Amino acid sequence: MIDILKKKLNDDEVAFGTFVKVNSPAIVEMLGLAGFDFIIIDSEHSSFSYLEAENLVRAADGVGMSSIIRIPSAKEEHIQHALDSGAGGIQVPGLSTVEEVKAFLPFTKYYPYGTRGLSFAQRSANYGLVDTSNYVKTSNEGTTVVVHIENKEMAEKVDELCQIPEVDVLFVGPADMSQSMGKPGAMNDPEVVALIEKVFSKAAQYNKKVGIFVGAEAGLEKYIKLGAKYIAWKSDIAMFANIAKDADKLFAKYKK
């Protein structure tokens, strides 16, 4: 199956996804049927087991939607399980230095590009029912690696990050960025906005793909104009909560 996300990134198109925080394959299926290009299975801020994350990947595959797993940290075991599940790639949060990025990248690729543990008895290799040499090649070419820029330390290193070819997408996290600048939650603060825009500007110079979390249409329009190609639109929880809140407002006039 052609990975929709990877194809859109390679074709320089905008891909639209959302964070999945609820352990529900049905919700994943609905997102794919509704037209989302990809999901980000959030193993950083949710409590998915490896098996539960794999089942969400399986549901995404069933509706032709790409899947990325945001792993809890850059540990080799998290990367191994995420990629062995058949996910199209990983998203790595919580890093502050370029050295940390370079340290985990070998775990994302097989020889000759990395040291990812090689096994064919798992879902990503169709449980061994594949041409093994072709599997290694397509895995190395097809895996998407997304690295967070969610603190001022990483933002100041964007030039170096853009020169690492194994990193496919730089993902800006506005909330954590604001916190790292001593302004937690002030995502529209001029200094926070300026630093985020600097990341986009620098990435454009290197033709490096940039992603960002967006929760409102104004932000969507702004960041697509700035060059965002990997859009994380809200989350399943946020979308459901907003719908529930709107419904409660509707009910209010009928309540005593």
C-alpha cells in the first residue's frame, strides 16, 4: 500500500491529520472515512500499550490512512515497537539538542543507513510473508521521521536540524514552545509567534518540511501560507469535546 502521507510530502502537498488519544479503532476508521490523510497516535500524552497502538495502526491501514506514532521518548525500544507495528513513521518529542536527534536516528533505519533491529516476524513485514530484501529497502525509503521543535533550545538549532536528511519533518509545538519561553499557554505572545515564524523561515531556506499543531481556522490559513505541509488539526478528544459543548449550548434553551 502506498503511504499517503509520504507521497504527499514527496509531492510537496499539504497533508492533514489529527492526534488520536482515545483507544478506539472505530474512531480511527471514521477519521479515515471522513478524509483525513493521517493520524498521530499519541503515546506521549495517552496511555496506549504497544498492542493497542498496533491495533490503531491496523484500523488506519484498513481505511487507507497513514499512521504516525508519537512515541513517549527517543528510546530504541519505543522506536522499534512503533515501526514493527506497521506504522508509517514516528514522531519524537522532548528533545533539546541536535546530538539527541542524531543519536536516535540509526534506530529508524536498517543497514546500511542504521541499526534498526532486524526481524521479519512482525506486522511491518507481514509476519515474514514478504520478499525480505525488498522489505528492508522499502522500509528504509518509506519510514517518515518527524522531530519536534517545541522549546527555544531546539528552535535556535533549526539550521543544523534542516541539514539532517534523515529527518523528514520538523514539527512545531506551540504550547510547549510558549512554556519553554516562560509564557505557558501564551501561544499568541509576540515573542512566541516570532520564534515559530523563524523556524518556518529557516526551514524554507533549506526546503525542509515543517508541521505544526493547529486548533483554529485562522492558524490553519496562516501556517499553510508560511509553508506548513504536515498539519495536526486538533485531536479526537478536542473535536468530540467541542461538539459536545456545542450540543450543550443548544440544549440550554430547553432546560429549566
